[in-house]
Amino acid sequence: MRKSYDFSKAKQNPYANRLKRQLTIRLDAETIEYFQSLSREFGAPYQTLMNMYLRECATSKRRPQWDVTPA
């Protein structure tokens, strides 16, 4: 290792706005099992697949089906 490094020409990370944040959510077992089965099929982590699906929903402005009528 060097004693010192020159960061005078350093640039800001262009991907910083795409970094992921850790979040705790509650999901039912069937949903987790579904994405885990897709994970085995595609060979990708199930959390990545969940993120991809949610990103697709957000990008296309897809809204959830809500069967509860407000009182």
C-alpha cells in the first residue's frame, strides 16, 4: 500500500443514484416461494427478481388491484 493517494482527479460515482437500500418488508409465504421457484428457474437471486418486477411495475405505472371499497 502507498503512504498516500492522490484523489485530486477523482470523479463522483455515476451509479450512486442506483445503489440499493436495505428495507424490511413483510411478505406472505406463497409470494416468497413463488419468487424462490423463479430464482431456481432463472438462476438469479429471488430478491433480485422481486426488485426487477417491482421496478417494472413502477416504470410502467402499474397499480395494484385493490378489492376493498372505502367506507
